Amino acid sequence: MKYLNELAEGDKVSAVYLCKKAATLTTKNGKEYMSLTLMDKTANTDAKIWDPDSEGIGDFDELDYISIIGDVTVFNGAIQINIRRLRRAEDGEYNPSDYLPMSPYDADGMYTQLKNVIETVKNPYLNQLLKSFFTDDREFIESFRKSSAAKTVHHGFVGGLIQHTLAVTRLCKYYTKAYTVLDHDLLISAALLHDIGKVRELTRFPENDYSDEGQLLGHIYMGAEMVAENAKKIEGFPTKLLTELQHCILAHHGELEFGSPKTPELIEAYALHMADNTDAKMETFLEAVSGKEPDKWLGINRPLGANIRRTSVWTEETTNE
Amino acid sequence: MKYLNELAEGDKVSAVYLCKKAATLTTKNGKEYMSLTLMDKTANTDAKIWDPDSEGIGDFDELDYISIIGDVTVFNGAIQINIRRLRRAEDGEYNPSDYLPMSPYDADGMYTQLKNVIETVKNPYLNQLLKSFFTDDREFIESFRKSSAAKTVHHGFVGGLIQHTLAVTRLCKYYTKAYTVLDHDLLISAALLHDIGKVRELTRFPENDYSDEGQLLGHIYMGAEMVAENAKKIEGFPTKLLTELQHCILAHHGELEFGSPKTPELIEAYALHMADNTDAKMETFLEAVSGKEPDKWLGINRPLGANIRRTSVWTEETTNE
Amino acid sequence: MKYLNELAEGDKVSAVYLCKKAATLTTKNGKEYMSLTLMDKTANTDAKIWDPDSEGIGDFDELDYISIIGDVTVFNGAIQINIRRLRRAEDGEYNPSDYLPMSPYDADGMYTQLKNVIETVKNPYLNQLLKSFFTDDREFIESFRKSSAAKTVHHGFVGGLIQHTLAVTRLCKYYTKAYTVLDHDLLISAALLHDIGKVRELTRFPENDYSDEGQLLGHIYMGAEMVAENAKKIEGFPTKLLTELQHCILAHHGELEFGSPKTPELIEAYALHMADNTDAKMETFLEAVSGKEPDKWLGINRPLGANIRRTSVWTEETTNE
Amino acid sequence: MKYLNELAEGDKVSAVYLCKKAATLTTKNGKEYMSLTLMDKTANTDAKIWDPDSEGIGDFDELDYISIIGDVTVFNGAIQINIRRLRRAEDGEYNPSDYLPMSPYDADGMYTQLKNVIETVKNPYLNQLLKSFFTDDREFIESFRKSSAAKTVHHGFVGGLIQHTLAVTRLCKYYTKAYTVLDHDLLISAALLHDIGKVRELTRFPENDYSDEGQLLGHIYMGAEMVAENAKKIEGFPTKLLTELQHCILAHHGELEFGSPKTPELIEAYALHMADNTDAKMETFLEAVSGKEPDKWLGINRPLGANIRRTSVWTEETTNE
Amino acid sequence: MKYLNELAEGDKVSAVYLCKKAATLTTKNGKEYMSLTLMDKTANTDAKIWDPDSEGIGDFDELDYISIIGDVTVFNGAIQINIRRLRRAEDGEYNPSDYLPMSPYDADGMYTQLKNVIETVKNPYLNQLLKSFFTDDREFIESFRKSSAAKTVHHGFVGGLIQHTLAVTRLCKYYTKAYTVLDHDLLISAALLHDIGKVRELTRFPENDYSDEGQLLGHIYMGAEMVAENAKKIEGFPTKLLTELQHCILAHHGELEFGSPKTPELIEAYALHMADNTDAKMETFLEAVSGKEPDKWLGINRPLGANIRRTSVWTEETTNE
Amino acid sequence: MKYLNELAEGDKVSAVYLCKKAATLTTKNGKEYMSLTLMDKTANTDAKIWDPDSEGIGDFDELDYISIIGDVTVFNGAIQINIRRLRRAEDGEYNPSDYLPMSPYDADGMYTQLKNVIETVKNPYLNQLLKSFFTDDREFIESFRKSSAAKTVHHGFVGGLIQHTLAVTRLCKYYTKAYTVLDHDLLISAALLHDIGKVRELTRFPENDYSDEGQLLGHIYMGAEMVAENAKKIEGFPTKLLTELQHCILAHHGELEFGSPKTPELIEAYALHMADNTDAKMETFLEAVSGKEPDKWLGINRPLGANIRRTSVWTEETTNE
């Protein structure tokens, strides 16, 4: 397929794209036309249907994959497609991974890893709590697997949330070996649950934007509330254990000014904060330099707070020269 | 009665005090003695029972009101009472308001005011939610009426929470008249509920300190969670209304660095923040200057961030001179 | 009339606008033309007179209301009017409120309210001081009534200063009832006088920009100096009372970093700061959400420091559904 | 004379000291006695007159130099003098410079320098304005010469204000040569006048504390107001020149958070700020290290924000070794 | 010559410019063309050679001065030159000072001044160290004389580094007279050496951008390291003297947040910081207002943190009017 | 042995302590005596020798282990030992680990681990550089093994530097597996070298305080300089590789305000910063809670910025109850 970022003025285009938005408008002289936003993993592009009643234009809805034929023009300095024919695409005509940014890791593989980690949590209450989310709640699992970890910045792709959660959990697993004072079950449970509120904070792709409750309450609050709800359904769940777990979630941004209503007061809460921060920053760096030339400065990266570049590539050969 | 802050070296004392703490210790030469902290509304004072097995020393527990006879000495520059006789005091021998700092306003009167305000909230869901706390839940009402609004700083007395809640609510009532865009029912409900988490964050007097869950979760989180719990029991409670109400509670400290996980995004949330801040600062100022001479500088007041003094007293007479 | 923000390319326009700026320029080939900025309450728009010596172009000055006939074109992506005919408009041909943003409240009504409040200040020195500005000084009154309270942000319209001053004063009046420790006469006087320096800091509409002395000295300094000047003409004005009043004015921004050279050291200064801040923020919020759809996020509002939206509208009907 | 910081328990003392404070008190058994604070340039020391009616105790007032005979004891770990005989000291019996911290520079010499600098200001309005303070106003000159430049931190001694003012003015003089864009007369006038508000902000020695109006208004505001008052008495003083001069004074702390209501907007204002800051910091450093061993760390110096030490002493000999 | 900022659409141009960049590209239809960036002291401008194989286009390299003949067009709103003929310019055909921003002071004169200052440093080790850079190291001297003091902000021109270094050194010289506690030789040496790292941090004109090591290590670190390297070659250089000198260089930005790894702990380090800051800010102000009208506000100047304007011009005449 | 923190008034003491400081002083009546500071791993305690010429007092120096006999008294509220007999202790009479805080890990074991890690660095230049410090430089190795990682806060014990270095290196090793984009050899080398400047910044135990050059230059600068010195002796060491390695060291504190003159611009620099911060914070937490009761709040911990407590202890038994 031809990706949207490859189109040039004058091209004829015949391909399947995801229709992110569609609206019917009226020109000054009272004629109806349609304005669409087409999307693939490389870009969002405006498209117009100047003659929506034409026979060649079939029925479709927002978020459908559509097969179009049209002409590429330039309007106000941006590419625009004038669509002449359009129909809903059928399964098999397109590969979803061409249309949405996706985790480079296999979705089923990540989910299996996550379930394996849960088995290492021996505290029966925490184990049951984890399963109430990750094994028993179909709808939650579906959302958790498809969610991104952020609107932008890092892990902003389908599967980003589970990828980030696993990376944080593995870091915490390493910490439990390096710093044996850490309570394994508390820390691993907190790592697995720390960002579950993002399932409600962000909408699914292709939108991937803040939901109304996400904007008003935030994933930190919602995650702690979700944990409380499920824990209260588990008979005998120790109150103090729940409080400590909720604290880890509330404090995982590390400082008040980053939206945590509490700073870490337990060593597991601090460890979770370090793991979360480490994975977020490593991934931010990685996404920023990936595909860039070594040795070339990329300018100030806002979340990292510095002008950055890829490191020089040193192999035995280059350094022996 | 003679207050603890009036005792001087050499005094004989015979009075009833509240026994805040009591511990049995051993001297170097192996003899047992008891070390007590006595309390009234003016001070905390150390007391010793050097001969706990003496006949004059009756049974008692921490937090009992005890009638004592003893001698006042000075140890390491501080007043200390050596107790010779001790017995539990009986009801009627003492007036609790002499022993704990208390709101200057009548407890029943404040509670009646609060119930009257609830009647002005016409939205049936919010009205029912408010009653689920302030009318229907005996235990909650009891705690809410006795709680302070803070460990120190302002409203740090029995009844401080209800006094502060009413003052904030009255300010918000005024705002709804001055700024008619405000939603009366949402704002008044948020005002009444904004600090209910303090019932769990702080322990009751005479301790009045952070509880374990208070330290780990904070009253902002707990208040929003309590509201969610009760609202979910009310059939048909609109989700968006609940979210907006919770947002007002989460955002009432106004800025992330003051422990709110969200800054105010709705005008009612901002109004609540201003009302809360106004009453907190006015009360802090008032407590700091009350009983002080006008025109005399009192030094830097930490929460207010300034060297403060009472304003000069201007009456028609003084300014006509 | 057709408002400037309604004009589209190709329109013929025949209407009265306010001429904010006018300049005579020369083209590359040496021909003179005029470049104007036209203004109404909806927009500022460029206009050109390519043939200023034409008969149809009458005499006029900057800040005149002018009646024009011309053609609407687009230049560099912005609307431009090519004026063919122009003459000064006469009174009655236009309504000033179409051209300048104005307070929604009646100007005379606000002034009457202000004078009524002054009558409640019984301290003879303060009463006389207030009258020296608001009753006796014709020029000051004229300016004060027409001034905005800010260049942008909030109350940026004709009458904004008196509207804000009254709102702050009413809030302070409420405070004096809620917190009886406050000195009524000092606080109400400070509220009425707190922003009088803005009369000198900002120029009148349609310019409404910082004056040279406004930029160099600021309204906080100038207001305190103006108060000192008038007070020194009142025999026997108590020095300490003047100092306390000036302090309230100097400290009303609450913190050094917001331009107050002193933080509030008297409770009346703190109260004034809270009232000023409350009205400023409520008005900022109100101006930002007014006319917007409920439930729709409006993006980050800089002065409020948050992504904001209008609150959902809850009526008995909607919540009963 | 024996300085107060040299007294030891058991000493007999017979010397002249400055009586900073004196109060008549009553013991528990109802007997009157006097409590004094004696002062010299090395320390403040408590003294008691247990028998004020004794014949040996003459009349005296606070701030008198008094000749005493007494015994040195220790009370609560601090030196105390029990006075047996006391009389007012006569001129010649003492040297004021033993009792108050004083500038190392000659008072008359500094005043002469200051008057010479004024002669270099050729702008007739500025020249006249400077003279209205420094030549014509006896009371002001007296205060200005005796004032310190600060309660603590730097130049906290008699003559500190004029010494600092001269040093800042000389730095500005140097700047006018190095950066010829600077307006000599504006900058030199601003330098001479920048701290005149301190005459009202601080009381004279031996008190040297914030006055009531100093605490409420601050020397920055008061200095600008004083300049306005005198300038308005000079016929024809250009308004803009006055505004620019006042701006330099208001902005001389450089940043809002240091109490300037405006940051420097004119190059002369910036230059004055740099000169003021340079002299303040150099003097702070100098006072902190003077008399200390080279190479020895002195701990964190709060105003300088660093652990400091005197620099090693390098002479041709030491470095040639 | 016609400067680049004077070119208008339709002009024919025949002039010498500096070729800052040159690249050979390919059009969509596979034809090669060249894209150049031409530069003079007024602007950077794009130029194209559509027919690079034409006889009229001679050989040249980036950073050559080239004599061109071409046509001025506008592309995407910006001036572009289509070059028809091109050849390398010869010495004498152009004046380098037309092409690069240059210090207004004579290069040789500044270098002589610098060498004269070195003679006033009597400490033999410091004197020898200074000469190891400024007298003995040809390559260093060449770079130091041609370097700017910054990429932008202030002294961003050829000779800027030596001009700034001299101004700072003269200020320090003044300080040694005003504050005799300062060690002359240490301070003057530190002043001369404080920015030598900029020779490596920035590349030479016309690029004048951060070098790779400049971006990674910074001139503060590199300057201190360069001093250490040269000092270690001087027999007997006292270790403590070297440490103190390096400290002055490391601390000369005054605060950690401005990139100094240490805040000033010695008075000479503080003095150097003040001198550096004073000259940087005075030059920033001067460059911002130079050539601007007095009395006209120039908007917020980022490095100065304020809206600025040129001061009014006061001459005896204007103020006497 | 009886530890210093176990001594009580009236005890006779006969034990070996480390003599940290010793000085000969003179009483008021001119008699010489000695004042000592004795030290073991539990406390520092004052001791006096009132009769230094007595036969029982043998020769000794500061930092000797001394065997004393004396009496424990209390002076100014602190324990003091009056020494009657004193002699140098002999090897075998004491165990150094009783006198200095020491790493819980075996010194030789840690050094072996470190050498093993070096073997995994395959880049020949980096490998040789690491060996130039850790294998070839006897004096450096000795210091590195005995040094603490900090004066206070964390790892403030003998062996703390190597323990911290190993923990950081192991974390980095884990990162290289989790984030394969990281250059193993650069990151591991940077981790091993990041704190080598501490060998010069801090003096050895028992002093463990900032050295003069440590205070003036800091370990960040010194570490980078040390790396440069050794790298320059290795033929062909690639310049860019050295610069990148130095950058990692300079940036390892992560932000300017924590003393790094550069923020991390390479992903390896960011990774090193996260590893350093993680180990520092985990160790700080661990040292703060170790030996404390679970569930008991310990108050605000300054470096961690929070009130902290040990986590509850959850075992299968406790949570099954």
C-alpha cells in the first residue's frame, strides 16, 4: 500500500485507509459535501467528497476502513485527497497494523508473560486481587491489552500499556533481588496495577485521547479506587495491606508536582516510582533517537529537558582503526 | 481549677487533669515508677509517680480524667509534678471543655445549620448523597462533629472540622449569588463534602494525629473514595455528576504541589478552592493574632509567609483625637 | 451592521467602523496610500485607501468613527478592505457598544452602588479620603468609570475597573460579617482604592494598553502614592492609618513574585488579597467558558493553569431521567 | 575598658556601658527591682539592680551611657551583672565607637565625597533634587549619615548606609565609562538615591530594627515616594525623567521575588541593580571572612548560599618556595 | 554591494556573497540541481542553480566567497535567488566585515590590551600560565581572537570572546581597587581565563554553533581542564593555587542551575561571577536597544526577563525647555 | 567491649577506643590539660586528661587506638570521660570494625566482582582505561576500596564507594539487557568510573570529610578530569569515545541544580543517572528504616522528602489469619 506520508501533489491514489472522522458540510453556495480525516500509521490527511450522492460513493461510518480512489492536491500547503469512489473495505483487504501505531512486541506473548508473573505472587490476597483484574475480567483485559500508556511522549501505541507494565514489573523483580528488604509480593502487585487507571483515563485507538473522567480524575486516583473496589470483594483482605498497595499506586509519580497526592513513604512505593520513571525515560529516549543518525544533534527534547543525540556506534572494528 | 500553664515551682497542686499518656519505667537501681503526661487545654505537663504501689495511688488508664495531689518541681528547666495521691475522677468533677481545645461555636447549633443547608440542595441525587453521610450515618456524624480540621495550623480543635466546613459552605453560598454561572447544588454539595476524608485522616482528640491510612492516602483521596462508595449505592446517580463532584474534592487544594492530584478544571472546583483557602487563611491569621497586642510585631508566621501584627484599633474616638 | 468577523472574500461592505490607527505610506513606485486599522467589538481588520486624494475620501482622524464603502479581499491569508469611499460618521449612525467591549452592567448603576458603599465607611478620615477620589475629582471619576481592569485576561472592557472594584468590595463586605475581627472601614476603603492606580497604568479604550509610566511604575506603586497624596491634604489624617491602608494596597497581589513589594502582614491586607484573587479568577473562568458548550474541553487556559470546560447543566429534569 | 564579651563569672566590673533597655519589675514576694540590657560593640548583656532605691543608684534613662560597679554571675548559662552602684557617665568618660558597630571610614570624609559626586550631575533638575536631600535637609542628612544599610547581613553598622551608597555610586561611575550608552546623570542620581528609604525603614542605633512603617511599606516604596515628593516641589521637573528615576529605585532589587515591584526595564535600572548587588555581596563576603584564618572552611553562609573560606594568601615569597 | 536583506522580487543581482552551505539534489523528474545558502552580515538566503553543468557555473566549495549573477524570486513567501552565473571571488573583491558580524573594536588593539594586562600579574606561576595560552600557543590565540562569546544572546560576533574577556577583566581590575581584600593576581588570571573553553565549545564563524564536545562537556568544564593541563607543565605550580583558580572558572556562572558545578566559595570567584554577569547583561541590553527609538517599548526580552525600552535622551537643552 | 553509646554517669570505663582528635589546652589558672575526642562505631565522646604529665599517661597520637581507664561524668548534659590512665593499644587488642562504620559486604569479594565486570568490557580502549585505574594503580585501588560514597546520607561507611559502584554497575548491566539500544561497553565503563572523583573529594576514615579540593572542585569535575588524564596516555583512544564517557560522568546527577554541569544528552548518560539515583535512594531508605519497627512512623526524612515507615511484614501466616 501507499502510505499517506508518501503522497505527492498530482498523484492518483487507490488504497484502503482508516476513516478517523467524517462530517457533512455545506459550501457557500449551499451545496453539500463531505470532509474526512483519513489515517494510517504514518499520518492523518484531509479528504473531501465533493459529490457525496454520486453512485461511486458507498455507505460508510467513522472508524470504518474504506477503500478509495481519488486525486491528490495541495490546499493551504497541505496534501488533500479529492475522493471520486469509496466503499467499505473488507477483512483481508488491509492489515490493521498498517493503520495504528503498535507495540513491537507480540500481544499474546506479553499477556502470557503477565499471567506468569502473577503466579509468582504468593500472598493469597494479592494473587486473588491480581486475577480479579487480569484473569477474570474479560472487558478489562481487552482494554488493558489495547490501551496505550500515554497520549504522547512514550508508549503512545496499541499495546503500550501492557508493554510498559511488563517492563516496570521486570525492573521491580530485579530490584527485589538487589535489595532484599523489598517485599516481593507487594512490589510486584503494585507494579502490575500501577497504571490500570489508564484504561479509563485514555480512550482506545484510533482516538487515544483523554476521556472526560480521565481529564477530571486522572489515572492515579482511578487506579487506586479500582483496586479498592476489587479488594473489598475479597473476603478477609487485610486493610493495612490494601492501604499500602493503594499508597504505592498514589505515590508512583514520585512528587506532588507530577500529580501524585502523596510522595513515597514506603520503600516499595519508592522502588515502584524509580522503575516507572526509568522505563518511561528510557522509552522516551529510545523513541526520540530511533531511526536517527548517530552523532547528529536532534534539538531540545522537552520531556528529557536536553538537546539529545544518538550515541556513536562503537564496534571492535571502528575502535581498532 | 488551676490550669497547667499556671503552675510554678514549689506549688502544691490538687486538681483533675486528663491523663494523655502513662508508662511504667524502671530507675537505674531497678525501682519501678510511672511517668505520665497530664493535659488540659493550656498545656501538656510531665508527672511522675515515684511510688506506684502506695495506697494513695488508685487504678486508672490512659485517657482517664484523674484527680491528683502532688508537688510542682522543675526538671531540666520544665515544670514537673510529683504525684502523691491519684484516683479516677468522676463525672461532674470536671468540665471536658477545660481539657481539650474546642470550637467557640455550639456543637448542636453547627450541626443544625449544616442540616439546614442540605435542605437547600434540590438535586435529588446530591441531596440523598449528603444525607447518606450527614443524616443517616450515626458513626460518621459523631466523628465529623468531634474532628478537628487539622493537626496544627488552623481549626486544630474539637469541632474544627464542622466549623470550617460551614464557613466554606457559607462562602460558597455567597459566591453562588455573586457569580450566577455557578451551579448551586454542585458547589454546595462539594463544599459540605470537601473535607470528609479528614474523619479518617486524623484521629480524635486528645490524640488528633495522622492515622496510618491518613498518612499513606490523605484526606483528599479518601474523601473522593467515600463519596464514590455512597453514590454508587444511590440508584440512578448520574455518572458525570459524580465525576464532577469528585473532581471538586480532588482539586480543592488548588495546585498539585499542595497535594491535589488535579488542578481545578471546573468553575465550581475553582470556587471551592478559593473558599477553602480563604477560610483557612483567615482562621490562621485570626488564631495567630487573637489575644495579642495591636501594633506589636509577632515575627514570621510560617503558613502565612510573613511577619504579622494585629491591626491598630480605630474607633471614632481615636481617629477624632 | 455587519461585524468585521463576518466579512468574507468578495463581499462589498458599507458600514461604520472605528478607525483605531491610520498612516500614510508610499509604494515602491512612489505612490502614496493609506493603511488603516478598523475595529469593532469582534475584530481588528486592515484596510487600505489606494487613492487617498480621490473625491470620495473625506477628512478624518484616528479614533473617529468612519462610514466606509469598499471591497473585501484576502491578503497573506487575512481579510483586507479596499476602501473606495469614506466619511466621518455622525452621532446616531452608530452605537458605541458595537465597537468596544463593555461591561454588561449599567455604568451609572455601578457608580451609584460605589457611592452608597462609601457612605458605610464611618471613619471620618477614610470617608473623606474616599470622597476626594470618587466624589470630588471629576477627571478621576471619568477615567475610573471608563477604564478596564486589565489589558487582557479578565475585565478587559470599558467599565471593567469599576465592575471589578465593586465585586471585590462586596466580597470584603461579606468577609467583615463572616470574620468580625476585620476592621470594616479599613478593609472597605482598601477594597475601593486597591486598583485606582490602573487609571494611570492603562490608557483608555480603544487603545487599552500600558502607558509609559504604567509600564515603568505599575498600578500597585502608583495607587499607594495617589492615596498618600490625597491623604496628606486631609488635616489630621492619622499616620498609622495611612500606612496600614497603603500596606493593603501594596500587598494586594499576595506574593512578591506577583509584583507586590510586600506580602500581607495585616489580616485586612490578606482579606483584600483573597477577595481580589477570587473575583479575578472567577471572572477569568467565566469569560473563558461563556458561550462555550458544556462538556467540551477548551484546552489549557494559561492564567488558570488547567485544561477547563463548562460544567454539565443539571436541572431537576435532566437528573430525574 | 573591659568589653562585655570578656567578662567571666566572679569578675568585679567597673566600667561605662550603653544602657539599651531598662525596666522596673516585681519579684514574687512583691519587691521591686530593675532589669537592664547593657550593650557595647561586642555584646548585649543582662544586668539587674536588686536594690534600686539604694543611695548608690543614680538617675538614668534608656540609651544613656552609664558608669556601673557590679559583680558578674552566671544565670541559666549566661553572664549577668548584679549592679551595686550606677551613675550617668559624662562626655569624655567613654568613646562612642566602643559601643556601636561603626563604619571603618570617616563620616565627614564620606559626606564630602558624596557632595562632590553630586557636583558631577549636570542635569539641573536632578542636581537640584539631589541637593534637596543631601544638602538642604538637615534632619535627613543627620539620619542618612548615622543609618546602617541593613539590620543584619551587610553594612549593619553606623555609617553603613552612606558607605554602601558611595560604593554603589562609584561602581556606577565606572560603568558610565565602560558602557557609554548609560546616561550618567540618571544613573548617578539613582545610585545616590536608591536606598534613601532606609532612613525611614530602619530605626537608628542602638536599636537598628525595622520601624512600623518600614515593615509595612519597605524602603523601596518609601524611597520612590520620597523622590516624588521632593521632585514635585521643583518647578518644571520633567515628568518622564521623574518616572525613569523612580523606576530605577523600584527595580533595584532586580527581581520581583526580592521585593522589587518591577524588574529593570531601562539599562540604567539594570546597571544600578548590578552595582547594588555587587557591593552587597562583596561586603557580605568580606564581613564573613574578615579576621578568619585562610584555608579554613567557615560553613554555609546563608546569604551567599555556599560554604565559604578565605582565599590562601599568595605572596611572591610563598609561591616561589 | 547590495545586502541580502535589501533584495526584492524581480531584482537582478550581481554581487559577492559567502556560500555557507551547498548541496546537490535531484528533482522528481530526476534532474540534478544545487541548493545553496548564501550569507552576508544581514541575512541568510536560499539560492538555486537549476543548471549546474552550464558553462557559466564555475567550481566552488562551501565557505567560499562567490561572485554570482542571478534573478530574485519569491518562493513560499521567502526571497530566493536563481543563479545563472557563478565563480569564486578573489581577494580584494569583497570585504569580510560585510559578511560576518564583527566586534566594533579593533582586533589587534584588543589583543595588545590583553597582553598588557598579563604583565600586571606578578605571581610567576600565574603569569607563566597566562602566557602559555595567550603568548605561546599560536593556534589558541588565533581561535581566541576570532571566536564569539556566544551562539546568540550577547557578544555573538567575531571578536566577541576577546571583547567580553577584556571587559570582564577591566571590571575585575576596578574591583581590586574598590575591595582591597581581593587577590589581584588570582582574580585577574581567572578573569582572563574564565571563558577560554568557548574556543572549543563553539565553532568559528560563519558557523558559530556548538561543537560536538561543546554540547557534551560545555565550556566551563573544558576551560578548567585546559587550565589544569597547562599548569601541570609548569614546574612547581602550587597545587592549591591551581585548585583555587579552577574553582573560579567552575563557579563563574554563579549558580548550579546556570551550569556551574560549584557555587562561588571564594571571594575572587564571587567577584568574577559578578563581573561576568554585569558585562553579559550590559551587552545584552545594549545590543537589544541599539538602533532603536528612545521611549518605544520593545517587548519582552527573554534573557533580561522584562519588557525594555531605550531611556529617554536628556540633554541640558531638552530638560531646560 | 563497652561501646561509647552505652556509657552512663558514674561508670568506670576500661577499654580501647580510637582517638579521633587530641589537643593540649590551658585552664584559666594556667594549668595544661588535654582534650580528646574518642570514637567507636556508635558515637564520638569527649574525654579529658587533667594531668597529662602523670606517669599513667603514655605517648600517643591522633588516630591511634588507645587503651584507657577513666571515669564517666556528665558535663553540660553530655557524657565525658576523665582519663586516669592511657596507653597505645596493640594489634589484636581491638577489632577495627568496632570503631568505624563498614560495608556489610566483604572487601575482597567486592573487588573481585569489580575486576570480573571489567573483563566483560570488550572495547579495547575502555578496557585498558578501566584497568589503568582498577588494576594498575595501587594507590588508587587502596583509596577506592576504603572510601565511603558520601559524608552522610547513604553509603557513609568504609567500603561504601565500591559497594555503591558495584550496585550501580549491576543495575546498568540489567538495563543493557532490558534496553538493547544501550551501548554495553560505554555504559558499564561509565558506571564503574562515575564516582571515582570521590576518592579525592572525601578524606579517608575516620575523618571522612570534604577535602579542600573536594569542596572547591567536586567529585563530578575531578572524576571527568581523572578519566581524561588516563585516557590521554592510551594510544589511539578515540576522542569522541572519551568525550561521550566524560559526558556520562558529568551528567550523572541528572540535573544542573544537583551539581551536574550538563544534563544527560545520551541515553547511556540517562541510564547511568537513573541507576545512580535508584541505588542512592534505595540505600537511603534502607539505612533509614533498618532496625526500626514496622508500622511506626519515623518522621520526615530530608533526602527522601517524606515521612517514612517500614512496611508491614506480610508472611503467608499473617495474611492467612
